[in-house]
Amino acid sequence: MAKKEKTVAASRVRMHELVMPNDTNPLGNLMGGKLMQWMDICAAISAQRHCNRNVVTVAVDSVEFVSAVALGEVVIIEGEVTRTFRSSMEIAMRVWAENLRTGSKRLCTTSFYSFVAVDADGKPVPVCDIIPETDMEKVRYEQAEKRRTQRLEQSRQIREMAKIFQIGERPEED
């Protein structure tokens, strides 16, 4: 019999990545797209750990890079499920940079990712509930409903915009 609920802690994932030359831009800083790729992997592992199913990324809330990550620094990425809905999960993401020479760490970005659990045919399947235990987990759990409502409204607006632009048709060349 499948487990009906799991704790937030059971979904927690922590990854470390060393920033290498191939990961950087001409200024020697980690490229944003590379960081987002690592964040997506971490979030997917967290979501899969929670539901024990394949998952797909549905949405990423805004990602603001508040601190650049330099060549040679270590990126620490943490993710954990904050709330579950029928087949979807919200995953909180936090990213730090660590300077191995000085031992200093600084927060670089935070974001929320949304994933949906899917079966072998890619169809959404229900996920088990999440149990928030700490005060912070409970706050994020309660706030997740508002974030979800905002994401769903933004998704509706994007679909409307796609109709206006008639996605699929090739624009005329100037």
C-alpha cells in the first residue's frame, strides 16, 4: 500500500556544483542558464523523492540573480517540496555560493518550481500529501496556495497571448 503523506524533510535535496570555465560567461561568472539547469535538476529530484514517480517541470517563478557566482566557487542548491495539490507539487529552491578559499557563503537566489507527477504515458497522476513540521515549513505551506493561484492566472494570460500571436504561423519578413 502506498504511503499517503510524507514530511517536507523527506523531500529535501542538497546538491553541490563546482563552477568550471565551461560554465562561465566572458566575465568569469556562472551563466544564469547553467544555474537554472542545476536548479531544475535539484527540484526534479526533490519532487521525485516525494512522489516516487516521473515528474515534469510545469513552471518556474521568477529567478533574480542577486549575487554573481565566480569561477572556482561552489554552488550549493537546496530544494524541498512546500505543498502538494492533486498531481502537482511546489518546490522551494535556495542557492548559495561558497568561496572555498575564504569559507564565506552568500545567498544568490531563491525561487519556486512547480512539477507534475506523470505516469508512463505522460498523464498526470495524484501525489501524496506533504506534512509541514517546522514553523517555516508551515508558513510556506500556507503561502503556496496564493503562489499557485498567481501561477495559474499567469498561465491563463500566456495562453491568451499565444492566441493573439497565432503561435505556429511564420511571421512575415521585413
